[in-house]
Amino acid sequence: MNRLYSAVCSFVAISALAGCASPKTYSTVQQPTGTELRADLSTVMLRETRTGDLPNAFGNADVFGRKVDKGSRSIFYQGLRDDGSVVLRVVTIDVASNETTMNRTPMSMTTASAYRVGNQAYGSALTTHSTPGKTESLPPNAADLVVRPPWPALVEWGGHQLEIRSASPASVTYIIK
């Protein structure tokens, strides 16, 4: 009976430590969806931020739900061409990170020793610190996207739909679906 209890406790402890789910990536659109919006020249029409589950030591998602930055994608209105086509600039910024649950939270450990020689006491202490995780933004990747009339025109992008309703040289009217 004790061995069965010990085996069950070990399984539960390892499962809790390892986490259950694989890390996933999440995206959030900054602008409201389903309503008509207007963007002026060189302003953001749509910005999507991406995050992912912080991986634990076993490569699974953090059991506390902590997240790590994965970057962003944005669409900017760049104006009209002579033929009436809308020019959009798509900018992607990826983020590289080696953060895990083991290096996200700073840790330090101090070991001390003391000894006595006669009526004199000597001692030493050594403190070691863990190496923190590193997150850095990679250089932006930009490309132009040309959308030709007639309006409304639908653009599929990153799991979202951008419906362009009308455009002028100075602004564009659109809906994010």
C-alpha cells in the first residue's frame, strides 16, 4: 500500500512540475473589430501583438500562465497610387527570447563557512547568481501591399480580415473583421 501511495504521489508531483500543455502563441489586435475605422496617412490601421507561453524546464507551458513577448505585426496606410490602388505597409517585428521558468525569476544562493582557530573566528561567504533570460527585438521586416479597387476590398492578414471601404490620398476607411 505504501508503494502505491508513493508511486501516485510521485506521478502527481512530476505532472505538476512538468506542466500539461505545450506552449502556444497568442495574438491580440489593438484596434476595435467590427466597427468602421479611419486611418490617416502613415498611421497604424491594425496592430497585432503576439505573446507565447513561457516554457518550463521540460519544454511545456508554465503552470502559472506566465507569458513571453513574441513581437508584433502592423499595417500602416501609405496613400494612393495614380491608378487609385491603396498602398499599405506591413511591418513585422519578431522578438527572440531564451527566457524560461528557470531564468525568468532571478535566483541567488549563498554558501557560508566558518571555523575557529584558538579564540579567533574566520569565515567566508560565496554568493552565486543565476543568469537572467534575454529578450531582444530583431530588426523590423517591412513590405508594401497594394490593394486595387473596387471598394469594398477584402485583405486577409494573419487570421484577420481587413475590409477597405473607401480611400483618399490622405485617409482610408476600413473595418477589421
